[in-house]
Amino acid sequence: MKSILLLLLSTSAMAADFDQALTLPKRTENLVFRDHLKANWLPDGKSFWYRVQTGPQAHEFVLIQADTGERKIAQSLKALGLPDSEALKSSIAEIELRKTTRTGEESGLKFINQLDADVDLFWINQQGEHIRYGGIRAGAEREQHTFDGHVWLITSRTGEHLAIIEAAPQSQTLIIDGKGISKETIEPKTSESDFKSPDGKSKVEVTQNFVFLNQRPLKLDSMRDFSGPALWAPDSSSFVVSRCKPVSQRQITTVDSSPKDQVQPKLKTINYTKPGDPVPKPDLLIVRPDGHYSMVDAALFENPFTESHHIDVTWSPDSSEFYFDYNQRGHQLYRILAADSKTGAGRIVVEESSKTFIDYTHKTWRHWLHATNELLWMSERNGWCHLYLYDIKTGKVKNQITHGAWPLREVLHVDDAKREIWFLASGLRKEEDPYHLHLCRVNFDGGGFQQLTQGDGNHHIEFSPQRDFFTDSYSRADLPPIHELRRSQDGSLVCELEKADASQLLAAGWTMPERFVAKGRDGQTDIHGILIKPSHFDPAKKYPVIEDIYAGPHSAFTPKDFSRLLTHHILAELGFIIVKLDGMGTNHRGKAFHDVCWKNLKDAGFPDRIAWITAAAQTRPWMDLTRVGIYGGSAGGQNAMRALLDHHDFYRVAVADCGCHDNRMDKIWWNEQWMGWPVDESYARSSNKDDAHKLQGRLLLIVGELDTNVDPATTTQVVGALQKAGKTFDFMPIIGTGHGAAETPYGSRLRMEFLVRHLHP
């Protein structure tokens, strides 16, 4: 009887702890001030105004003279002598918070985050409570199941209210741009002028079976399977059209077990190409107005990686040739090709090759300089992402533009007349976090390189209309945002605009993340990460450690900007130390660092992660390394389970959500990029299903039954393999949910309960 009573008391206390932790989003909402501003430049191009939040329900307007830094502060635009139009009133109106008052028919929302920062998504329930539904990454999209009448709130990562939306009976697509939220603009249908030649004398239309020129079908030797649009030469002497034989399309089927409109389940089928599947092999025809045509010689692009039946081309201004990309399947050869517009003969303009992979989705930027027959090109050929200047006609490198043991991250602007490039780069200072972005400028010849931002943090830039000034907002995981105005000519500081105030956030019990650096597996390479402690932290106690893992090679994932990191802090409140870091195999640290992932996704940087956590604990005795857990979703789900297959001597508990547990089961474009083609034994070596018999420790598998991102069958196949191996584990499919099921309120609570139950904070 006594043991039962203790169990009841323990369960009750656990529920109370959970409830208290889950109030953290509400308790810490809207408590960071002066953290966000948007410069609204006036017609003179030399002055701008912005609105800044100064308290929970307070704000002020600031007018800045950019050439002097002089500032005026007022409580309204009118007081600054600026027009207070209805449009401005609408754009700066306070968000009137509402709560859900009804539940109508099943519906959906698709959010498109056009900001350069992550945002958080909350459902405001019938009691007015804010239920977090995870986040939407910068530049990413997110589909959310909902019901007509349900109210959703979008906030910045520091808690600023950005927008509120009440779901409608029909699904909606909504754009988050920092100005509220608006319905997606529908692209206009292709107009008739899009089919006409530049001289207006000819009109071409493309169907699958015919190419019509001035409404008459061309006789192209009975060729079929055309795809448009037709792309005309500038002088109207010819046009290019793609042709491609159909390929079989794999489909996956999910079961909506509990549809809202009927008792019986529904099958849902979507097209879904997986590694090793056949892909289209389009080729090109050059067609002249008289109906004669030439085939482009396909010898230089005979094995493309593409899911499209169409090839985009760029014409030279003199119409003598056109250019197109060739990404060879396997991602070890990438070319820009030129084709003669009369003969179809091809030649190589640019060629990249790698023994591992070419990161074609992030590092094949180009800018055409047709007036001088030059091309700006991005490449990792020397081990770091840099820019090169090419001679288009000869296909030769004229000069390398940027140099050094650091990566160029993004080109922001090219000034053709001044022959200057403005770009973001990281790793420029040895004493600073190598992931921090800084604004730089360089000349086409490689001279005049200058770093234009200075603060120790991750920088976000917005230029004035004439590009003679820029606002620089920078922060770190442990530094609230600082906003500056700088001159573009030399990066000199005009004035500090705002310095964020997070004192009320800290007073509410939120703890500042701690940055930490330790050597990786080689004893030389610095690995960067953060630690998060609970608000009730006591250095005399021992705390279990939980790692949030996502080792996708396409980027790096340790937060570099200041935000509330709610998922991490909610978990920490239950009595954990939360860590997040980027090991080898992730991006933005040079080719050698990145290449660790090639045909080796199971590595996931674990040797670096374990070394980092161990080093942190050496000077932090309150970290209990006998109780280490891990969780992750999608690629992070694959990683989390892999921890208990290969590293169960260190990690004891794992929660794997919607994992791509076998790379042969997941989408083609992401997996062939890192695992290569053809599908070989390396896929089996990284398969959690094939290694399921190695499981030791406590594992919870979560999956959304309607996942269309990662085939949910990859999780159920792992379940089958674990059962066959006689392993004990937990499995929870979440009904009516898609990708990211562990970020739903039920999935999130389940994850918390599992980690608490087995790590005993």
C-alpha cells in the first residue's frame, strides 16, 4: 500500500512539473524589447524611420538621419512629421490576441517564412493558452493541420508577436514577411506573349506530342514527349525545346486511419522518388522558324540527375550559343555546358569534379557577365567555398576572386559596372565562432577585399535603397540583438540604433545559453555547441544530459542567433542539462569537415559529440554522464536511434521522431546527394533497420501516420526489425499527423514523459 501511495505521489508531482514547464512559453512571451527593427527609408534615401517595442505594451518611433546619425524619438509617426496613412496604421497595428472559440470543419494552413530568422508557431486554445507547435525555419515552409475557427499565433524567437490568423474552412497558404501575415499571391497564368518570338513574328506552343509553330504542328521525325516552355534566341533565329521519354514514377501510400468525414479509413497516394529509382533524361532540340531543327549533342550530359523533364537554358546576347547545367547522377561531376545554336555541338564552360560529392544545392551559384564574356562562379575545388572569374568563350579561369581557409556563404549583390561583389562569409576571425556571418566586399580581380561588419556575432544585413548605407543586426545565442547603422563604402559605424533588453526575460526564470568549444575526434578541430540549464539550477546537484541532435549534412544547426529556444528550455525545466552542437559531417566548415558524411550518414558526428560532451563535463561536475539521452526528428530521428545502435555505452535513452531510418526509403534528392549513386552497400551500412539487432538502451519511436516528407514505412520497417530481433522498445504512431509528429502537443508531452521516466531527473 505504501509503494502504491508513493507511486501516486510521484506521478502527481511529475504531472505538476510538466504543467509548470509547459507554461514557460506563456511566462516568457513578449519580454525582450528593442530587439527588432525594420528600416523604412524615406524618398531622399538619406533618412529612415522604424518602430521599436520598448515594453510589453509600449513602443516608440525613431527617425534617423543616415549621414549624421541624428535621431528623433516620438510616440507616433505624426509627431515625427511623417504621414500616418491608413496603410501605415494597418502595418504597425498592435495584434489583438484572440482565442479559439469554435472548432469547425477540418482544414489546413501552409506557412511560408520569408524572414531571415526562425519563427515559433502557437495554437491559442479555448482557454487562451498558447500551445507551442514547434517552429518554422528561416526561408522554410510548414504545413499545419487545423480546423475552421482555430486561432494561431506567429512569434519571433524572442517572443515578439508577428501575426495572428484564424483558420478558414478551406486550406490557406500564408506568407510571413515581418509585416503581419498575408495570403500568398497567386502567380498569373502564362500570357500569350510568353510564347512569342522576340521580334513578334512567330508563336510557339509545346504539348507532350507536338510542337506548334504559328498554330501548325512541326514535323520533327515523329518525336514525342516534348516539354515546354520553348526558349527563344534573342534574335528570333531559333528556339530550344526539351524532349524526354516518360519514366516510371514510384508512389507511396499512407493510410488516414481516422478521417473526419467518414468512418472508414482513406488511402492517400503521392508520387515519391527514392534513391536508385529511374529519373528523367531530357535532351534538347534547336528549332528554326522554317521547321528545320538540330539535336544538341548529348555526349556531355548523358546521365543527368534531375526530376524534371525540362532543361532551362540561358542564351548568349548574340544568339550564337546557349548555356545549361549538367549535374551528373551521383553528384561527383557538375558542368555548365554551351551548345552552338546552329549545329548543336556542345562544349564545356565550367567543370567541377569531386571524389565525394558536389554540394550542388548550396554551392553552384553563378552570375553571367555577357557584356564582357565572363562568368562569376562558386566552387569548393580548393577545399573552401570561394568565387572564381571565368572566360566564357575559352572556359578558362581568369582568376580566383576570394581566398582563405574560410567559406563564402552567400552572394548578396553584384555590381557589374564597378566590378564588385558583396557577400556573406564566416570563419574570418580565429577568435570568433566560425559560423558567424559577416558582410564583405571584393573586386572581380580579387583585390579590395574588406570585411564590413565588426561585432562578435551572427550578422543580418539590409541595405538602403541606394546601397550607400546598411543596417546591421547581430546577436549570439548568449547575446541579445544589437542594431547598427553603417556606411557601405568602408563599413564605418554611423551610430548604434538599438541594443536589445532581455532583463525581464531573465527575471522570468529563463536562463541564458552557455557557449562551449572543445576539440573533436582528431584532437585538433574545434567543435562548437551550447548548454542550457534549468531555471532552478543548483551547482551542487547532478543533472542528466539530453542532446538535441540533427546532423543533416545540408547545413549546421547550433543556434547562432539569440532566441528563446523554447523546446530546449521546456525540457531543461524538468531537471535536465540540454546540449546542442555540430559535429563533423555537417556544413559550413570546409570540404574536409563536410566530407565525413559521404556514404556514412550513420557517423552523424558522434565521435565529436561524445568528445565535446565529455570535455564539457570535466569542468561542470553537475553534468551526470551516467544518464545521457538524445532526441531528434527526421534526419535527427535517424541520428537519435543510431546513438543506441553504435554508442549505447554513452547514450542510454533516445526518442526518434519521423526518422529516415533507411536512406533507401527516403526521398531521392536528399539521400543521393550524400550517399551517392548507384545504391550500394553503404546504404545498408547506415540503415537503422539492418542494424536494429544492435539496439541497447531505451528507445521511443514516433511517427506521423500521414507523413509525406519521410515515408512512414521506414519507421514501421524498423519496428518490424526490432520485433524480429526480440528487442524491447516503445512505439507511438500519431494519428492524423504528418512530418514532425513529436512537435505536436501530444508528441511533445510523450517525449518529455519518456525522457523523464528513463533518465530520472
